Amino acid sequence: MAPAVAAAPPPSILIAPPLRRRLACLIYEGLILLGIALFAAALVVFVIHLLGIEHKAHLLRPVMQWAEFTVLTAYGTWFWSAGRQTLPMKTWRIRVITSEGTALSVGRALWRALLCWLWILPALALTAALHPSPRNMGLLLSGGVLLWAATSLLRKDRQYLHDVLAGTRLISVSP
């Protein structure tokens, strides 16, 4: 008897949710991530104070950036693996699956979380090089995010570039 082969997802599942809904989810997600990043930063400051090494302020920024990167990447990895969803994804009825239509493994979710940094890394690199005002830094970050989102409009399946690279896709979930 031939081994069973997993059936491919139906074509309707391969189309991403509308960009408007994905961007609304992203804004909601951003608010949650901001809170998580602020908590991680506060924890770093607290630990540095406990250790009594405030005089080594030059270490504060890289340690804080590393802590925030680690915590935010872990957040995405945990929520996207094993078929879980973040609160914004549940609210906006969006789920992430593999290109084959299955739940993400921890490794695949981690890879997707790392690739998600492509949304803001170019803008962060520009801000580091140009030292813009806070207003212009916000414009650079917002513009970078919108340009990245717009790349999905160039694809027939409307998937984001990081999802294509990660072998994942966003789908709509029935209420």
C-alpha cells in the first residue's frame, strides 16, 4: 500500500487576508510589542541598578537592545508555533501556517520571527546613519513598514516577503 500523502490546502486558503486587515492587526500587535519592549527595558534597568553598575552606562544600550530583541523574537516564536495566535491575530481572525498548510514548528516560527525584523531593520539602519529628529525617525520607520507591506501587493497570493522566505503564509480564520 502506498504511503498517505498530506492533501494540499484548498486554493481559497492560499490567499492572504486583505492588506487592510493585516495592517490593522500589525498596529494592534505593535502596541502589545511596545508594552513588552518597555517591560524588558525596565527589567534591564532594574537588574543594572541591583548590580550597582549604573556607572557603566555605555553597556546599557546594547544590553537593552539585546534583551528587547530576544524577548520580542521569543514572543513571536512562542505564539506562532504549534498553531497558536497572538491576541491581535485572534481579534482580526488571522492565523499563520506553513506553505503546506500545517502548524508551524518552533524552528519555523523562530525563522519567521527573525525574518520579521526585516520590517524595521532598514529604517533602523538609516536612523543610525542619519541621526534624524524623533519626528523624522518615526516617518522613516512608518515609511519602511508601509513599503514592506506594499511588497505583498506585487505577489499574486498577497503574502508578505518574510512569509515567502520563511515558507509560511497568513490565512483568514472563520469567526
